[in-house]
Amino acid sequence: MYAILDIETTGGQFNEEGITEIAIYKFDGHEVVDQFISLVNPEKPIQPFVVKLTGINNAMLRSAPKFYEVAKRIIEITENCIVVAHNASFDYRILRTEFSRLGYDYVKPTLCTVELAQKLIPGQASYSLGKLVRSLGIPVTDRHRASGDALATVKLFKMILDKDVSKEILISLIKAEIKKGLSPKLLDIVESMPTRTGIYYIHNEKGDLIYIGKSKNIKKRINQHFTGTSGKSKKIQRDVFAVTYEETGSELIALLKESEEIKINKPIYNRSQRKTIFQYALYAEKDENGYLALRVQKADGRKKEITAFTSIQEGKNILHKITAEHQLCQKINGLYETKNGCFQLKIKECKGACINQEPPEEYNDRVAEFISEMKFDNDNMVIIDRGRNINERSAVLIENGIYKGYCFFDLNYQVNNIEILKNLIIPMQNNRDTRTIIQGYLRRHKVIRIVKF
């Protein structure tokens, strides 16, 4: 749990500032679950330049509660939380100073979104909150007021969590939970999971990731792990201490994240997925009569593949579908053994290539058209699909045929402005697996829209 906060002060000499306003949003990694916003009477005058910056003046604070009157609420809302702030050393120092004046030692683990952004969103012209959120297309209301800045920090922190593909922040949170010595029961873990689409992370008692998976219903999938009787399920049941998750809304992003994060984090029970899971591929080669034949074969890096599959049966099923959709020939594609015409010819869904009735040039044009549809070698496009909530969308960026990564966005101008979009993007590896995942998803599913640029 995180307490994301912002504090406005009177200004003045170091350690003599007083709090004029505080906003705290309690964030569970997915959504805000509680909040506290209040003006505070600092019992000292505000510096003129601060009045000009924030709009908070001495008259506004005369009837505001003093710090000792809100201290209990601050302790309650930040209990068992990691304190997160933009320039956390300042806000945390101010809080500790105010509590020490009351004789209370306020100690919390902290995270600074300036430091995290410098690491995970490199290359920005400025890391001040205003300029950073503007470059990321994050809207801010009430700039230089505690509630507006804290809410902008919530949105920034969500983006930072998305960009943390090595899960350092997540693992540090789990390790903090482990120190409390609470060992949750499997049933409690299942009940805490959502029934939505996303990625889940299974941790052992050291906080290490032991398994990463994706599901359209996370709760159902976790329950299957915990009730399964396979060797892997039993090992997971034995070693699990905690399960965390990230909702993605889009199944495409869940598939891409799962592939990427398994390769980066190498969980011990994802051995088979550390390398490619697509062991078979589709190739085109001319037969003795000059027709382009599509064949599902064991993947061979020396040959140019069209797309790939996890099993030969999956490949053959999809090849049957491709053959029918493009009026290709089952016999030429090795799906129907006969010395005469194929079955599709009998029902007039093949144009006769199997008996040399259709010229190879015409047949090969349709094969080439299919291959062109499957490839995005030189494409610049954004695949827009569902987000994590009704107001959000997801975007997958492909530039010059190369998969660049994904992001979530709330506003159309974020995705229509390519420079803002590139700042939002969580960079991902472009490899055979990611290309195959995108190809397969677009083949089987409708997305909201595809924007070409």
C-alpha cells in the first residue's frame, strides 16, 4: 500500500517551515482507496512568494485546523504504507519535523517519483512535476495546490509502476509486507484477486518472483494453481507467500507483458517460457508446379517465417482457416492428400490450382496478399484497444515495423501526438515472440481501432 502525498508550506528557513496544506491519496497499486485533503493553520505567516505561487494566504488559514488536530488522521491513513512523493526528501522531512514538534517519531519507508522517473522515464528535459507531467500528457488541475499536485503524482506513479518491468518496486513492497510476519492463507489470496484481465505475480517468502502468468480472469486462474494436482501446481502451493497483480484490460498487452517479464525476471517455475514458446512456424515455398505452398514446420531461424505457433496442431488449425478464407488449395498446402482435386474444389471453394486449372501467377497473388496482411515490416501504426477502466484505452506502438512497446492513455491527444505517445510508451523488446503475439492477436480478435501514421 502506498500513501502518495503533497505538502504546501509557508516557506522560510530550513526546518522552520510550517505546513499550509496537505493531500494524501492511499493507493493500493491499482486505484485510490482513501484520501485526506486539508488546509492547515501553520501558526506563522506565509512568505509572499509562496502566496503568489499557491494562492494560499494567511486569511484562508485562520480557521483551518492546526497540525496537531490532523496528526492522528495522517498517522491512520499512512499506516502500513510506503510514502510516495515528488521530491520525497522534502515532504517527508517536513512531516517528520511537524511530528517531532509533537514529540512523535514518524518513520516511514519512502519512494521519490523524481528518482524513479529519472531511472524509468529517461531523457526528459525536466523532472519538475509540472514539466514532467506535461511532457507525458498527464492533465493537472490546481497546480501548486496539494490536492492537484498529489493527484498528478498518483497518475505519474501509476505510469512508473507500468514501466518497472523488472518489478523492483513491487518486490520491495512485498518484502516490506513480509517483515510484518503475516503468512496469508491460500483462500485469502484467492479472495483478494480480481476477476479481470491482467498479469499475476507469485512470490515466495523472500519476496522473489517464482511464477508469472496472464489470464482473462485472474482470480479463476490463481484458484486453478492453488487447487491443481500437477507437479508445478504443488510446488507453487508449497512455496507461495503472496500474489500481486496488474490489470491490463487488453488481453494483447497481458500476452506481451507476460512474454517480456518472464524473459527479464526468469521465475523458477516459468522455465519453459524463458525461451520462445513458438516452436513451429508457417513458411511459403514454391512446389514443383510453381505454386506457393504454405507449410507448418519446426521453426528454423535460417528461413523467413510468416508467423509462428505453440504447437503443430495449432498451426494446422490456423492453416485450414487461412486456406478457406483466401480460397487457397488444401492439397497444395499439405492439408488434403489426393491424386486428384482437393475437397475445397468439390464444393467450389478452390479455384483449381490442385489440378493445374488455375495459373500459378493468379494463385500466388492471393498467397502474397495473405503474407502482406500478416506482416507489418514497414508499418507505422498504433493498435488501440481496451484499457483498465471504462475511461482508459491501451495503445501498442509499432514504428517502421518494429514493436516499440505499449501504454495506457486517457485523452485522445496523448495518442495522436507521437512525441507525447513515445514518452508514455513502456519500452519492450522487439523479437520473434512479440511479433507472433501481435500477428496472432490481430488475426483472431477485433481491436477498437488501428491508427496508421
